[in-house]
Amino acid sequence: MTIKPSIRKSAFTFFKCRPFTLSVQRTMVVLLTLSLTSCYTSKGVNYLQSPDEELTIRLRPTEYGVQPNDVLSVKVQSRDPDQVMYFNNSMVENKNLQANPASLFLNGYTVDKEGTITLAVVGKVKVQDLTVEEIRDMVQSEIDKYLLNAVVSVKLTSFKISVLGDVKNPGTTYIYNTQATIFEALSAAGDLNISGKRKNVKLIRQQGDKSIVVNLDLTSPSIIRSPYYFMHPNDVLYVETSKENLFQRNLGVFSLVLSAISTTILVLSFNSN
């Protein structure tokens, strides 16, 4: 019995392509197994991990000293509006104007490079490295020289923080409060994604003419005792992406490439047969 050349060629092509196709399938099975093992655990995701049911940790709030380019809101109030109108930036208060960063900047006092602000009638006041409370007391003593029973309020209106990296809503947020914690800053950014590194969150802080970078572990309760637990104006938080997330992303691309190669081989094998 004689085998036709066409049948012999088809059989040769079938046995030649099948081992390679099987090897691709085995590779895809291995990749799928690796993707299942590269999952996230609660140990690497949960915040403030501790076996204790109740924790009492002493806070270490750090006071912020005003720096050049900060914007301060200084308001003088009295029973007689005509007396205080010369001491305030805006002659007339517009109650319908919503507070936003632009209006706060225009109506505020910007600290110049010498660390001073210029108040009407009073003149230049040195405010650099002073807290908001210290600035209020100093301005109050100056206003008392001109007015009786006047009340001075001072607020820092340029309190903004930026959160970047593997979070849901990265960007810059203005804090309309006297202080904010690192968890409040992350909450304003929509919290970390499941793939964000919680044990190595970088905080970038300006101190004078220098920038310091600190690594913070959000899974440890000791973060509350850290001097960086409370945010300062212009702080930047950067959340890195975990290796598991990078591996899974690269694995998905690699799986698509292998799938396309195996499909092409099957089509060519079918056509050759």
C-alpha cells in the first residue's frame, strides 16, 4: 500500500505543529497559575495593623511656621464697620461670593521673600516662621493702637496638599482647616487603590530652601506618633505601585501575545492541512 504524498505532508505538518501548540498552552496554564498566586493579602493592605482591640497613642502635632509665598487672610472686626474698613483688604464683603482658591488668593496677604506682609495703616509685619496664632496676637497688638474693642482673625488660606501615584483621584486638595492628618489627605484623594504600597508612602516636604523625603508605613500604628502624621501646607504624598500589580499588568499583555501567537499557529496549521 502506497501513501499519497499529500497525506504524508499533512501528517508531517500536524505532528510538527502540535508539540509547539501544546507547549504554548502549557505556558498559558503556568502564567494563569502565577497570576492567581500573585494576589494581595490583608497583611499588606490593612491600615494600622495591631493585635490589640484598643490602642491609645499620644499624638505629636507639629506647628507650622509661615513661609514666603504663603497667603494669609487677615480680618479686623468691630461694632463700627467704618472704623475697620481701612484695615481690611476688601472694602465690602460679598456674602454671595463662594470661597475658592482664586478668591482667597486675591483677597489675602501674600508673604514676600523677606517674610513680611504689608497691612493697611499698620505697615510691614514680619511673619516668617511664626504660627498663625502668633501672627494674630502680633497684629492684634498693632490694631489695638488704633482701635478699641476690635477683634483680629488670621487664617492660612494657602493650605494645599498634593497626592500622586496609585490612588483613585490624584491631584491637589485645599484644606480649609487648621490641621489635617495623612489619612485625611489620602481620603481626599479617594484612598489608595488595592495595588498601592501602604508600607512605603513617600512624603515630600519643603523646609526653607530644602526638600526632605520621608518613607511612611501606613500599616503600622506607630505612624500616629510620627512628626509627619500631621500634614503641612504644600506637602506632597506619593504612593508607589506594588510589584504584584506591575506583574499582573505585564502578565496580561504577555498572555494576549501568546494567545495571538497560538491562534496564528492553529490557523496556519489548519490551512496547510
